[in-house]
Amino acid sequence: MKSIFRNIIIFLTIIGIMFTTTGCKDKVDIQDLAIVMAMGIDYTDESQYKVSYQIFTASTFQGGSGGPKGGSGGIVAPYFEGFGETLTEAMHEMEDRIGKKIHFGQLKVVIIGEKAGEEGISLAIDTMARLVDIKTNVPIYVTKGEASKIIMQRPSEDAITANVIDNIVLKEVRTGANPVVYLAQIADKLSSKHCFAPVLGVITIPKRNEISDSSAFEMEGMAVFSEDKLKGYLDRDITLGYQFIMGEIKLLTTSIRLSDGNKATLQIQRCKSKVKTTITEDMPQVDIYIKIYSVLMDITGDMDFLKNPELLTQMENVQRDIIKKKVNETIAAAKEDMKLDFIGFGNIIYKQHPKEFEKIKDNWQELFINLPIKVTVDIEVKDTGLLSKPIY
């Protein structure tokens, strides 16, 4: 049933594209379209760009004429790749090989390989941003290795890789545990004179014996760039600290241990952050304010909130210390490990104090390493449910 429903959705999508790309002039037949669902960008040892596509055409739909089919009524979205001295050349080489007009209107994800990231992503982002039919909200990811391996991965016999990744991206948007950076955002950061170290999310293929559609790929921290070149990676904990600073955490469950040894599970349901900056005698200072709203999910041990209302305060303090520690570790990773302002303090200072920042921007790297940063975290556990104590 799910495969049938998925087929219907894709078929209707193609019909929609047919109407939007057909007119009195420059008519494009649906049979002549190659619809790119996912795109990978790599850089080879021969100093060439390799572009890989997962493509959907009208003939791949089961009801079509002789297209490839997947398992039980599924659809196969073929994999193609092209090479060139530039990304545009590689894309044109691909189009010539396929013999169809490439359509990017349904592109769901772009993956940049590690070597392409180290070479520099400005050219790739600039090329994609100039495509007339591409959406500006396409998510861009980095992978540790070749992007083509992600694109050619088949989670299951009747699953389309692009759709599987799209579902994972939607989950990341709902929870905020990992950054989701779109084409328009990374293009804006790369063109900014005050964004010194942009970041992108990282996608990997997990090393597991059994892989289902939902676990075929993992979002694993984030990649940090120095200007447009890949500098390194940050793990999940450092990434969480970054997301707290950005105020992007929307749904996150954390377990805490209280002083008496009892445990509680709190779910963060809202996070707000504000970064204020001051400059005194050309010396900047940063104050980060983070407000967290949590609900109590479960508790262990003899805890009665009616008899001991201080329990909530204790929970708030424990969760506050955990989050503050993560945030400070992220700041330390930026200042001491990476030595890059990937959090974006320089851009924030520029927006809040443009004239003053112009005086110090040439020395920003040195100033950033010694930048005084104060972190304040406020926790509010606003709901304990219907029970004041455990029922067991």
C-alpha cells in the first residue's frame, strides 16, 4: 500500500511538472525530462569535478513504457554521473549522456564530498544558485568520503534515496539536533565579508549489519569551513551546543541524575537564544542568553512535587548545568580547537555595531581567540503531567 501511494505521489508530481514546463513557446515534453531528485558533487584525483544524480523520468514509473521497476511495485530512480573541469561542464556532460533535459525543480538534497569540500565550495554553490529551476531551500550536506556513494545507496528495493534523505531532513527540522542549511543560506554566508567560517550538516552511511529506510543514513554533527574550504568536523555534542546558541533546538529529550541518585527525563520543547555584544575601546564582549522550556517525561524513586516543590528547581538547575557545559564546550571548540569563528560572533558584532567592527575586522581572528564570552542559561520546567509523584 505504501509503495502504491508513493508511486501515485511521484506520478502526480511529474504531471505537475509537465503543466508547469509546457507552454506555447519552448514546449518541453515530459518524456524529454530527467528530473533530478538528489545530487552529489565530488572532486577527483584527476582534478575534475564529478557530479552524480539520482534521476526520475517518466519511463521509470511502473505504468510507463518499459522503464526499470523496483521490487513489489516500486520505482527505481537510476543513478548517473558526469565529469568535467568545472561543475557546469560536468553537468552538461551528464545531460549529453542522458539525452534528456535536466530538471532541478524537484531536487531534494545536494551532497558535497569531502575532497570537493577541501577544494572549496564557492564554485559549486555559485553554479547551483544560478540554475533557473532550482529551489533556494534545497538542503546542502557534506559527507566524509565521496558524495556519489550516498547518491547511489539504495536503502531498500523500492525506496528512492532522495525521499529517504528528505524524510530524515524533515525530522532534523522538527528536532533541531543538527543544522539544516539551505542553498540560499550558504550562498549568503559565502558572499558575506563578515561570515568567516560557515558550517554545513554532515550525512553518513552508518556501519550496521541491518539497514532500514529510516536508518539508511545518519546526520552526524557538522562540517566547518574556513572561508569556503573544509576545515574539519564537529561531533554531536559540540553540534548540540552550537544549536543551543542558535536557538534552533525544538525537541530534545535529556536524562538527568539528581543529587539523591534519582533520575528524571526532561523533554526540551522550546529554545530561545539572544546574543548581545558590546565594544569598549575596540575590545568586544559577548553575552549569550538561552531560555529553555522543558516538560517532565518520567521520574524514578520517591519524588513528590507537592511535598517537595524544590525538586523542580533542582531539575532545572541540573539541566541548566548540562546545557551550559555543552555551550561552553562548543565555544572552546571554536576558540581553541578550530580557531575559527564558526558560531558567527563576528557577523553578529558587525550587525549590532557596524562602524566599530570595521575598525577591528582586520584583527578579528586574534580578537576572537581572546573574546570574553558570558553564557547564561535559564530553564523552566513548565509541566509535570497529571501526577505529582510516581505511581509505583
